[in-house]
Amino acid sequence: MALKVFLLIITLTTCQCMRLKQGDFMGCYQDLPISNVNKINGQNTPNDCSEICSKLFYRYALLYKTDRCSCTNILGEQKSVILCERYCSEKPDCILTDDLKNVYFTGFTVLGPPNNVTISNVTDTNLHIEWNPPDYIQDLVKYKIQAEVKFTYANKVLDVRSWEFSNETLNTELNSLQPGTVYNITVRGISSSQEGIAAFQTVEMKIGEPSNMPSQPSILGRDGMTLRIQFDPVENDNGPVSSYLIVVVDKISPQEIVTDYLKGVTQAHHDGLSYYITAELQNERVKETTEFLIGDGRNYGKYYNAPLDIKNSYSVLLGVTSRKNGQEKILYSEQNDNMHNMIVYVGGEAEPTGLTIALSVGIAVVSLLLVAGIVLFLVLRQRINSRFRHRLQDAQELTMQGPMIDIENTGYVSEEHDEPVNHYKNLKGQVWMIPHNSLNVDSTLVLGEGRYGHVHKGILEKDNALVPVSVYNIADKRLTRDQKHNMLKDMDALIKAGKHEHVLEFIGSCENIDTVSIVFENSSLTLKEFLIGSRIPSTDKFTTMSEEQAINFGIGVADGMNHLHARRVLHKQICARHIGVVNGNIPKITGFGLTAFYKDGKSPNCVRWTAKEVLKDQNYTHKSDIWSFAVLLWEICTLGATPYTKISNSEIIERVTRGLLLDRPIYMDESLYQILLNCWQMNLDERPTFRDLSNALANLRDDQFSSYLSFKLYNGFKYEPLQISQELNNSVF
Ligand SMILES: *[C@@H]1O[C@H](CO)[C@@H](O)[C@H](O)[C@H]1NC(C)=O
Ligand SMILES: *[C@@H]1O[C@H](CO)[C@@H](O)[C@H](O)[C@H]1NC(C)=O
Ligand SMILES: *[C@@H]1O[C@H](CO)[C@@H](O)[C@H](O)[C@H]1NC(C)=O
Ligand SMILES: *[C@@H]1O[C@H](CO)[C@@H](O)[C@H](O)[C@H]1NC(C)=O
């Protein structure tokens, strides 16, 4: 025994390289920090105690000579290297040596699991996670978090996601997770030699808006009061598919469809809406391509499938719903007038019942051809008109229209019924009506000017706090009918846009006798100003902005635009002047709907950001926003330069439509430029989506081996030119 102890003394004091084994005695210690000691009953040999402590991820097992076992990761003061006797624990007057313990090595050497892992604020794609360090933190180099999919609705394979953080980090936000998916989130410490033990939590993400838009139902035939349609099931990566909604749209008195108002036929008629939900079919009924007869007079779900008006023509939309844990997300098929819903089925030509479907299909095909002819004629006429306008009015014409939502039916304020109030009320029903005494507007200070009035600084009392806001005062009573029509449309776009971290927040509205005040979150700095302001060279860089900040602006805008597109809001005027910057680095999309207002009374002239196909044919689609976004990325990377400064305003449309693209600045890596080029593909289908862009940019940013941008000063560096006159109109609109 004495020999063994002697040998141990030598190993402990002289030779670090000799490995301790489980159960080896390490010495006699005093004042072991009690909070880290875990007491275990009934284990009283060094080997048993060491083993159990090692299973609990402790380094040290503690024993009185023959007492209970406990474990710790932190040693107290070493008293001696020989076994300590329990002299006094039974004697009340003997205090000094009362807490002496024999310490044995448990054999556990990796980092233990981090403590108190807590997940909060779970949304469809993001969550917040915090943790405390593991008990034993010596040699803790960094933390690694992984998210492994336990269950998902996604049809694609989702890899394990992995993040690493410095050893100082104790909380973070995890982004871009898959909606509706259950993850096992593990957090572990990493030492210089190995990975530690993981602490884990499972978490279920909220469901997201369905990932695929339903395609337009095809119409098989009309038979007086009924209409036979056929549609395909929808695949959804972001949650379950719960049911399908069939929406009937009356084509005789067209109204802009606000999907939030959709309801059953009776209520819709009562509210003067020309569109309604006629049936809800549970997912189980729609496992494959499904036929449905609209107008059969039966109930489907809680909807009455009312017979159609024999004199009216209709189009049909399909909605897909996803419901789980009290959340509901609905996505409707594209509402812009495509060939399908331009087919005019006038009931007067009703076929006798019992006609075969084949015949109906035949008739549909013939009408389709006829309609195609008409459409072609209309499109050509439209093109000729727009070409003509171009020549007459130069570039200004494009921006005069302002950004709009992609549903461009007129009749929003119904001309026939002369009842604009209804729609207005409906719109207003969806926003927070701010009480007068909560809003304090400084009307002496004009922050900006918009199409319908001035924007002032204000202070809003919200949740018992005072927040600075921007207040857009609209002299409602003084607007002309057309202006009012446009204003309602812009307001609708705003409501549709909803809330997103990277979209300027519409807080609510406040009404006076003759004005409506629209209240926005405060953002007085534009990205353009930020970029130009960053053009300050230091000893080694030509800007105060970091490369990561630049790419993060891009990612933020892409995320915000992805949100707007999911809500079917086209922006049409993406450029740095339409991005606000709050808290120094958070981009906020503005410049659409009622968020279009400008400091200097001059609105941006976005021709240089506009997609080729728009310049050519006024053909706005989601993909034209993608084009503009790439120009914005170029603008960010060149610190607010004007695109194509060498080309004058009178030539720019022609040059871009003939194929002119922006060059790669030499400090932009090919990998980043390739992303821009993808956005400028001629074939719209080959352009990425905003989600693709956000992922691609984040991958570049997170790739340690990529230098997507370098703002290092080099010999002969010159800022890309800025030509303010090429970017502004002379007045607000
Ligand atoms: C875990 O959280 C509790 C309550 O916040 C705290 O008292 C405790 O010290 C934490 N544990 C560790 C090991 O950090
Ligand atoms: C969670 O969200 C709430 C409300 O949005 C916010 O006040 C809180 O700070 C968030 N918590 C964390 C840890 O991010
Ligand atoms: C974090 O790591 C660094 C270097 O690896 C080290 O110097 C520091 O002490 C560590 N900090 C903590 C809290 O472990
Ligand atoms: C989560 O991952 C950890 C570490 O891989 C594993 O030990 C644990 O069993 C997993 N939990 C679930 C619920 O899958």
C-alpha cells in the first residue's frame, strides 16, 4: 500500500505524461465547492464511485474513507497526497478536518454537457437558444450546435445543420430552419483535442406558408349552374396539407381579390364581394388529380357549394391550407389573369346535361384557342401601346406608375356600385386603430414627402413605452377619386405585406376628421446614404463597412423580399434608396405601397435597376424583382455607386434591352458575381428565387475559404462613380 501511494506521488508531481486511470487516487482535498458536488447514496468503493461519477460526466469522485460517494468537476484545496482519515466527523468538537475528502480520478476527460440549454421564441424558421457553460471549462475552445431532423414534412433530404460559436457565446439565434420540422438540437463544448458531451433539446418549428403554390384548377366544362373542374394535389415542405379550398370568382364585376376577406357565399354576397369559397375538401379526398363539380348545391366542410348564376362567367382559384397546433397557413393559386381564368363561360350556352366529359373538353379546347387568339390580340395591342408610350415619354413613364401589388384588376373601388366606403372599412378593419392620445405628431418637422401627403416625425405610446415613429398624414378628403383609389391599393399592399424583420413595419393608423395618419416604424437613414457615408478610407480599407455587413444587407433584403413574394406583393422598384437602415445594420424594405415617401421630395428613378423584360414589354413578374435585387447587390458592393454611369438616361433603356450588364468590380469575387449573373438570366425560369439567393449568399458568407468581397485598399483604387442626377426624378411622382 505504502509503495502504491509513493508511486502515485511521483506520477502526480513529476510526470504529466503518465495517464491516470479510472479509480486512481489523486489526493486528499478540502473545501471542495459544494454547489458542484453531486451526492450519491450507497456507493462506497473508489472504483464504484469513480464509475458512477464518470457516467454523470464528472472528472472526480469523492469519498470519505468509508463514506458516501459524491462527484465534482472542481477541486478545492489539496491537503495531502496520502489517504486522509476520517478522524473527527463523529466528534462534535472537531471541525477543521470535517470536510476532508479523498479524491479519485473518474477517467472522464472530455467536456461535460453545457448546462441549462433553453430554447425560446420558436417561429417557423428561427429560434433562440441559450445555455450555460459546462461545469468544467478548462480548455473550452468553442461551442458547436447541431440541428438534426427527427421529423419533417419536407420532401427533400435535410442535412444536419451545424454552427460554431466562440467559447464566450452563451446564446444565439438559429435561422433558416425548415418550418413544421422537429429537430434534435444539440449543444456541446469543444476542447482543443475533442468534442464534448452534448446537451440536447427537441423542438418543433411552427408550420410555414405552404411551399408550393397550388396550380390553377383546369376547367373541364360548364353546364348551366354547375362548372366541372379538375385540380392536382399540392406538395408542402413546410407543414401538413390539411385541406383544399375552392374559390369562385365572378368575372362580371371584377374586384381585386383580397384573400383575407374570403368567406362563404352568403357572407360574401352580404359584404358585396364578387368572390367566395364554395367548398373545402379534406386532404384525404385529394390524394391524386381530383374532379369537383362547382354549384351542386351541397355542403363541403362548412361551405355551401351554391349553384352558379346561369348568366355569369366565372374563374376558379384553388387554396391549400396547412393546420397544426392551432396555427393555420393558406396559400392560393396565382391570381393574375392567365389563359385559364380568362376563359369566358357564359351560361347561356349551357350544354344539355349528360354530355360526355370528352365533348366538354373538346369545347373547352376550342374556346381556349379562340380566347388565345383574343389574348394574343390584346397582348400585341398592349405591347404596341407600351412601345409607343416609351417613345413619347422616355424613362420617366416607368416610375410614374409606382410599385403595385401584382393583382392589377381595377374595380377595387367599385365604379358601378359607387360604394367605396365598404372596402375602405374592410381594409381599416385589419390594422391597429391607434387612439388619438397615444400618438404625438410633430407637424413642424417634415421628414419626407409621399404621393398623398407629408411624413412627419412622431412619438407613439405603445405597450407603456414611447417609441419614435414616422407618420404619413394623408389628407383623405382632399384626394381625388383616382388618388383615393390608388391610395387604397397602396394601403392594401401594405396590409398584405404583413410583418417581417426586414420590411418596414406598418404599425397602425389613426384617423382625424379630414386626415388619416399612417404610422410606420422610424427609419430615417436609407441604405444609399449609409453606403455613401461608408466611403471613408482607413489605412488598409476603402470603406468603414465590413464585407460581412455588405453581404448581410443582401441576405436581409433577400429574406424580406422572399416574405413579400410569398404574400404576392411585387416590389418593382428595388434599389438602395428603397431600403431603410435601422439600428446601424438592419435593412428594412420600403418604397412599396404606402412606404413610398422621400426625404428630399424627389423619388428614385429606378430605370437602371429595372429588368430587361420590363423595359422592353412592361412585363413585371417575380423574376423582375430578382433582376433588380442583383443590381442592388452590385450597388451595395460598390458602396452606393450608380449603375452604368457612362450611359445617359436617354440611352439606358435601349442599351439594357440589347443586353448590357454591369461589370464585376475587381474586388468582388467571381463566386459572388456569378450569383448576380444568375439573376440577370434572359430565361426567367433560370433566375433564382429570393430564398435561393438568401441561402447562396449565406453560404458564401459562412464559407471560411471564400473571400466573396474584399474592401482592402490597393494601389490605384478608385470609388465607382455616383451620378445622383441619373438616379432621381425631379419630383415625388
Ligand atoms: C441553471 O439555471 C438556474 C436558474 O436560472 C441557475 O440557478 C443555475 O445556476 C443554472 N445552472 C448552471 C449550472 O448554470
Ligand atoms: C422573444 O420574443 C419576445 C417578444 O417578441 C422578446 O421580447 C424577447 O426579447 C425575445 N427573447 C429572446 C430571448 O430573444
Ligand atoms: C476561450 O478560448 C480562449 C482561447 O482559446 C481562452 O484564452 C479563453 O480563456 C477561453 N475562455 C473561456 C471562457 O473558456
Ligand atoms: C439527440 O441527440 C443526442 C446526441 O446525438 C442523442 O444523445 C439524443 O438521444 C438525441 N435525442 C433525441 C430525442 O433524438
